[in-house]
Amino acid sequence: MPWSYTVTTGANKRKDGTYGKRYKCLRRRWVSFIRGPKKKALEKQAIYSTRFGFLDLYSSKEQDGLICPSGYSVRQCFGVMQKLWFGYHKARQAEKLEQVIKYAKAIQNVQEDMGIKTTSFPHLGLYGDVLILHNKKDERVVFEDHSALKKQQQEYERQQAESAKKIQEELQKPDIEKGEEIYQFPDDVSPHEMEDYEETVPLDEVLEPDEEKEEEVITMTDDIPFRAEKKEKD
């Protein structure tokens, strides 16, 4: 379909150097349509929170008012998540396993704080709610539910903590046959700062007069005032 618009052109110049009147001209141009299927934009996946519902329905200002149990807003959590994922991929490229595990745990903690499904990292032994993998075109390729594996891991960690507590109690248990007992007393010592003092010899041991040499102890007052130490200039 053609579309038209009106333009004002310049005036003609006469031989004597003067200009004529300006006039308007109607111009038309043809619009070229792109044939074939158009490229679809990437659809954003809906993020559901057990505390606030679908987070995609909130504006950025409304997300500032959604406060998580940690005290941070949902918008702040999204910003932190972006930085954590960036650090996670950087650590994987550098093959730093300790940092990769650190970032993975931090990502799961932020997701739990927001009330959304946690990401599973089976290659690190950290199971979450879902495992999602994307290809280079940012298309979802794999989507697996790991909620059952997450519960098994949590149950295993709980049993490990209980067994460690029992072992600690067994080690600290007194042996009655040897007459061992547990004494409990309050710590009534107030905190204080330790100061380093120079070890000096007591005056009573140094100032012992020798009677054979007719020595005696003379005491006198020190009337010299104390002077503050001058600070050295840098």
C-alpha cells in the first residue's frame, strides 16, 4: 500500500536574483512488506512464587514493595541472582570447583528466599526442585523435576547431623567408673583487653641494703612532671 505525505519545496530563483513563492507538493512512496514468517521474540517464562504469586505480573516499582524474609525486595533479589549466575559461569570457565559450589549454594538460597523453585545442580551433588537446560538459541531443551531427589538429600543431611550430634554426646559423656563428672559453672569474667607489660624485677629484691657496707635505703619524691610523648611526623 502506498502512503503519502506533503512537503514544502523551495522557491524558484529568477534571473534577476529574486525568488518566487513557495509551493506545496504531495509525494507518495511505496512500503515494501517483508514476506515470509517473522522471527518471534523469546517468550519469558512465568515465574511463580509461593509467597507473592506470579512475579511477572508486578511492575518494577511493585517488586520493590515485595519484601522477602531476608529483608530484601524481590527486585533486589533478581539483581543479585543475575550477578550470582554471572559469577557461577565465570568460575566454571576457570575450573574453580570451590567457587562454583559457593555460587550454586548462594543461588539456591536466594531462590528459596523469593519462594520460587530452586535450580538443581546434579553435577555438584546439590539437588533443587527443577533442572533446566537451554541451548545456544536460549531455547529450553531439558526440564526435569528433581523435587524427590531434593527431599532425599535433605533427609540424608538431617540424618548426618543427628548422627554427628549423637557421636559428640557420646564422646563428651563422662566415665562413671573412673569417677568422671561434668561440672557446670557460669562465666562471670567480663571481657577485657589484654595489654602487654614488660616483666620487671620487684623492688624489694633489688633494694636490699648491705649492712656490712653501711648501706641504707633513701626515698625521695619525684617532682618532675610527666610529659606527653611527641608523635613522630610522617
